[in-house]
Amino acid sequence: MSYFPVRDPEPGDAFACDAIELMVIPNSKDVGGFEVRRALPTARRRLVGPFIFFDRMGPAVLRAGEAMDVRPHPHIGLSTVTYLFDGRIRHRDSLGTEMVISPGDVNLMTAGRGIVHSERTPEEIRGAPLSMSGLQTWIALPDGMEEIAPEFANTARSQLPEFAAAGVSGTVVIGSFQGLASPVKAYSDTLYASIRLDAGAKVQIPADAEERAIYVLEGSVVIAGDRFPSDRLLVFRPGDEIVVESERGAQMMLFGGASLGSRRYIWWNFVSSSRERIEQAKQEWKTGKFDIVPGDEEEYIPLPAS
């Protein structure tokens, strides 16, 4: 989720595969009644392509009477990408957007110079058990676009290209893969795809993206003889052709793209190439200069003390 008060993840154990630059075992935190695992950023790896945060939400079941309630909070300098496998979330933001996110849809919220949003279980489905599973990633905006006007876009599942052949199936969420291109807007060279492998299937990860990684969602994968279980982030070395196999079946997310080419600073929900800009955003949130979220004006997440 957007708000995740926990230390950075840590690198995992050593492995033999030379094609893998880094393995990350994510840290986990209970957020709103279900587990969230954060795989990026880490002390040794801040970004993969433009991806600067990678959160795995669930899978979990919210019991009757429980709900997800992430109060209004601000962002600058990034786009958030919400992609659900199960469950629903009501998104509200300071642009006046109100949207219930459904499984398979893509919600792209671009903060630019500043936006505020909340994420809550829809009121109409509270009171009954609710499954929740999905991903929220943050994509840092490139130089020259960090201060663009904020905007929001929802792309329905039916609009996303799907592929299926030889036991490999999936969806292109952002960018291009398997000869297919997603209609979701990208501000820099970005790759994001959901891939499922049947038992015994394999998929080749092309080397044309400058930076690439996978997050294993379910099952286990084998790369150059090394086996990796679920909830592992594997960052590949640039330029290598990678083949990912699975003996019993697996689901993973492939992500990455071109390096931003300049440093990004991260503090709380703020991302910027300038420390001074982050300090400005902190003061603006503390003094109430960000816009409010229509329909969710009563609560907010205060600026952290440190």
C-alpha cells in the first residue's frame, strides 16, 4: 500500500545463477488487517527501471467487520499503479476522482507536482468476508516531468492485451511484451506484465529492456538450475537472455524498463530528484497546502515525525 511504516527489505541468501544480480526477500507488515510485503526499495537497489516501490498486498481474507482504510495522504514525483487479482478498493483523490478498482483493471494515478488520495474497502461490500490480493507499484517520473499536472486514468481489464501459447499465459499491463502493447500511458520506457507458467512450461525474458526483474507471486521458478520460491524479487543482470521455468506451475510479475539516468530521493510518500523539493512537500502537507479529497475530508495521515 502507499503508506508502509517499516524498514527496507534485505538481500537474500547467495545463489549460483550468474544471470541474477540481486535476490530480495521482502519485509512484511500488517496494514489494515492484511499482510503487505515490500520488495523495493532496498539498501542495495532503489529502482528497477523507473519502478521505485513494489508492494505485494495479501493474499488475505478480511473477516466480516474488517475493512481496509488507508486515510488521505499525499504524493509527488511519481505514478502509482494499482493492479488487483482479487478484492475491490475504492479510490478517491484530490482531483475529484472516485473509482472502485476491480481485479484485472489498472489504476494509474500520476502525482506530478502533488496529489492526495485515499484507499478504502467500498462501503457497499463491508460486513461480509472479503478476499484481497494485488500489487501496488510506484513509478518515478523522469527528469522534466516530475512537476507535471496530476492526473488519473483507469484502464479496464478488457482493454489489456493477453497472450497464451505453449503453457505460458498472461497480460501486458504497461509497455510491450510478446509482441503486444498495452494502452496504459507510460512516461518513460516501462515494462510490466503478469505471467503464468503451467507445469513444465518456460518463458524467455528478452534482453531489450535495460533493467528487468520478476516477483514470484505463486509457486516456484527455476533459472539456470537455481530454484526460487514465492515472494522473492529477482533482479536480472543487463543484457542476458533469461529463461524462467517452473516444474509445477507459477505466477510472476515481470517489470523494469530504462534507467532514469539520475538519482531519486525517497521520503515517506514523496519521490524527487531534489532534496529541497521533498522538504517543500513536507512543509506543504504539514501546513495543509495540499488539496483535500472530496468525499473523504474528515481524516488524513499526519506527516511522520522522522
